Amino acid sequence: MSRIVRTTADIAFPFILVYGFYIIIHGHLTPGGGFQGGAILASAMLLLLLAYRYHESIRHVRKTMMKTLESGGLLLFAFTALSAMALGAGYFYNWLSPGGVLFGDIVEVGSALANLNTAGLIPIMNLAVGIEVVGAVSVILLALLSGIKEKI
């Protein structure tokens, strides 16, 4: 691709990453969450893969790294779901729920400003899903783009 496309991709990439993490972190307060934010982060990876040639971009976006991200997201999700059982509660019990010891301010009744500290385990689950989605979609994109033959 041309220098203009690469420069534009380099400028847009960090903004797309920030927006994707914003969607993941605020998923319990606004429409969005782990899947939507992970898809946005994967689109940032696609932007880099398309702006640079495939052989140049796989030096930075490796399939093994994306598989590790996918596995790590799944393990974080499973560990978070099972963590309540270690405390004597049920599977997926929100032990960090509002009013809890570590996290969880009480949600005020009526219209109030959104507080990130009101969801307990839900932001952790959103983060795990986001990590898993960006890893899985990036692996799929790498597999699809590896079959494209470049024009000489």
C-alpha cells in the first residue's frame, strides 16, 4: 500500500484501540461489552494487516500470539466463573457485586451518573470475552489473508 494509507493506519490504530477498550470497560453501563469491543479491536488488527503487506505485518501480529490471547481470555472467563465456587457460592455467582467488600458501590435509585464500580464481576467477564474475541477473530483474519497472493 501507499505511504498515505500506512500513515493513516498508523494514526488511526491507537484511537481504534482506545475506543475498543472503552466499549469493553463500559459494557455494563452502555450498549456494548466484551464481544463488541473485541470486534472493534480485531478491526484494528485488520487495519494493520491490510495497510501493510501480509509478510510485513505477520512480524508484529503473530498467529501464536493471537491463539495465546484467545486461550488466555477463555481461561480468565472460566477462572472468574469458577472463583465463586471456591468461596462456597454457586457457579457464576457475582461475589464482587454491589455492596461487596472489594468492589461494588451501591447503585443509587433514580437517575444518577454511571459509576464503573457498580458491577462486580461483570467488567472482568467483559474483559475476558473481549480478549478472547480479538484473539479468535485475528486468527481467522490471519488465516484468510494468508491465502491472498500479492501482485508483483
